[in-house]
Amino acid sequence: MKHGLEFEKPIFELEEKIVSFKNSPSSPPLNFKKEVESLEEKCNKLKKEIYGNLSPWQRVQLARHPKRPYFMDYVPHLFNEFLELHGDRSFADDKSIVTGIGIIGNFSCTIVGHQKGRNIDENLVRNYGMANPEGYRKALRVMKLGEKFDMPVLTFIDTPGAYPGIGAEERGQSEAIARNLKAMSSMEVPIIATVIGEGGSGGALGIGVADRILMLENAYYSVISPEGCSAILFKDISRAEESAAALKITAAELIKLGVIDEIIPEPLGGADKDPAVAAAMLKSALLKNIKPLLELDKEKLIKQRYQKYRNIGEFKKSRGKRVEGKR
């Protein structure tokens, strides 16, 4: 029996009925072809209706789907070759961030991605995709290696946020993220960041300063999780759905605001429904964006990246009369 998210249950119930008709043991054999065709037509219509009108909170749920492809699931589909590199050369090898060098199409590149686990044991190793300072220092070490050898940097964001533990703070969590922001803003090679699942706060930004920011259709990218926002603003975590709508965290909303540059479509129902097709769409988008960035000279590349971030957000000057002595 399939288990999905709450809003997916009507779809799975229909799919189970279709399977039961197809596998129905009957004597003498009965022909359920018309019934099956009718149910399949109804199921396809229901899928388009549900998945075509997802709320921000439902997209957050899809971004966290336990079967959604993680970074390492995409690696064999995206890269002809991939060599993982370990450690920050200072403290440890943080396994919540995977780094390496690889080849995509005809381009050699540096690769950095958050990695979650599929079960409790894996998540204890991967820390649920929440990086410590050594994870961001490892990422920066490998990105600088890419800059040294003139290779573009590809990052893959999928984290609820940077790890907020005492040890992480003692080892300089905020400093490590800030150092990455500064270094990535002036790197002399193209950087493409893709939000493939959760894009949570500074944990995402630590590998998210880029020339192009791509985002899978059912990912989310936010200054804080809906639950965190709900707890702070309303003192009530149960209002997370309301907070998700207010935060403007979906790909469709963020592209309007100029925060991201491109939405990568997913198979109907999410990347978990057909990971191979999702990976093919992701690879196509990456290859399309790498070539024009490589054609820019380094000075123009950095200026363009700087201007990109200057253009994010809007403000209006007050037209009120100035009152002397007041601010």
C-alpha cells in the first residue's frame, strides 16, 4: 500500500482501486477493462487538479517528502565522473555537506551539496542535512580549489538550516557562513546554485551566493522555516501553514521577486514520482546556464554577480516633508 502526504490520499486510494481491479482473482475471469480505463482517467484528472493547485505549505511538504531525491541521488544522473573530496583540513569531515570534482556534459566543475539521510542511522551520520562550521569550511576549500583550476562551481541546496548546536557555535558557525558569503561574492569562476529541496536560512546561503540561482518547482527557499516563523510571530507552531503563505517561499513567488533566476519543472506530483526524469530536467537546466557564464570575462562576471544582489528587493523613499529636529 502506498503512503503519501495527507493531500495525496485521494490519488493513492484511486490507484489502489485500479490495482485491485487489475489483479482481481475471479472465476470465471471477468473483464474490468472499461472500469480500469474509467478509473485511470479519473485519477489523471485528479492528479492535475491537486498538483496543479498546490498551496505553499503543500510545496513545503513535497520538498520534505521522505522519498524525494537527495543530492547524492542526482549525482549518477548529472555527472559523467564524480570524485568526492573530504575534510576542511582543520577539524573534521562534515558529512552533511558532500564536495567533489566532476564532469557534466563537456565541463569539468567543482561540486558542493547538502546531503540528508534516508533513515535514523543515516541521519545521525548526515546530521539531517544540517552542516556544522567544518562543513562550510570544507565547501569553501573545495570551491577555492575549483577557482584555482578555473572550474565553475555547482552547489545543491537542501537543508532545513545550519546546525544550531553549542559545538557549532563554539567553532564559529556564523563566521564560517559569513566567510563563505564574502568569498563566493568575489570568486572569479561561474557559480550556479540550485535549491533541490529545502532552502533554509543561513544554512542555505552558506553555499548559495551565485551568478544563477535555480530552483526545483516544489522546493522552498526561505529566511526561516514556516514552523520557526510561526513559533516566533504567533507563539504557536500550529500556524505553520499560514506562515508558509506569508513568507513567499515558493519558486513561483521567488522568481517574481527576483530572488531566483529559473524554475526547473518536476514530474507531476514531485521529483519523488520519477527521479530519473527530474534529474534529466535538472541536468538540462545546468548545462544551459553554464556555457553563457563561462563566456564572460572574470571582471564582468563579478560585476554582474554584484549587481544581481543589489537588485534584489525594493524600497521606496518617503515623500513626506522633513521636520527639523526629528528623524
